[in-house]
Amino acid sequence: MVRLRVLTADDWPLWREARLAALTEAPHAFVARLADWHRGGEEQWRVRFAMPGAHHVLAVLDDGRTAGTARGVPSGGDVCELRSVWVAAGARGHGVGGRLVAEVEAWARRSGAAALRLTVVPGNEPAVELYRRHGFVLADDPGAPLPDGTGRELVMVKQLRRPAPRAGRTRSGPPRGRPS
């Protein structure tokens, strides 16, 4: 059995432990590198929780072991981002990733977001398939360049609600009138 726990700023040691485990176990899945975070002190980890409105989720097994992580962050306008998704090797295939994605999506909806956006490293097909199962589609946006210069991150997005109409428009669809 897995339960989800929303972390607070005081839980930064739990996030640190999980994030280091993720970067150790699945370095191919992240742009961040273990060396970037391993030497980080308490201050570096607390900064993660200083972002107003961020949502950090830890999946925990009944025996107390960490099963996964996910993070939601506001990214401006009416878009939120899904970040830091990881499922521990022993917990994969049991719906943990889906629960984490659904939790961050619910947070984004409560935040009023029209869309939830994410980036994924090319070649991480299990992650791409997880996101597709949850309604994400590849976006036309070019992702950020990968640190090794071999390509770009893939951008995926899920519409959560219709964007607000532009000023001056009150309805959508073709103009009505008599056929010509």
C-alpha cells in the first residue's frame, strides 16, 4: 500500500533523501545531476520549498520506504509545471507514478491553472507513456537544450480547462449569418 504525503518546508530532509535516491537510481531520467545536489547543504534544499505555491509530494510505502516523488510549481500566468517525478525501482508498475501525477494535477486545478506542463528527457519512454496515459501530449515548444548538447528536452502539456477568451470575443466558432 502506498500513501501520498504533501511535504512542508520542515520536511526538506525527506525531500533531500528522496531526490538523492532518484538521481542515484535513475540519472538518465533527469537533467539535474547528483553532483549538483550531493554537495548542497541545508540552504540549497530549503530553497526548493521557498517558492510560493509549490507543491511537494512524497509517495511512501507502508514500511516507511520512499516509493516516489513529484513536485508542482507555478510557472506564471495560468500554467503550472510538473517536475521531479520519480518512482523507486521496487515500486514501479504499481500505480505510484499515476497517483503522483494525479495529485499534482489536482493541485494545479485547485490553483486555477488552465494547463499543466512538463519536460522529459528524450528516450525516457516509460515516463512519456505515463504522461500520455494521463492526458499529456507533446507540445510544439522546443524544450531546453540538454547539458551534453545532444538534443533538447521534450515538452508535454495537458489542458486542464479552456483558456479565458481573448478580449472582444464572447463566443467561439464561425460567424453566424445567412449562407451566401
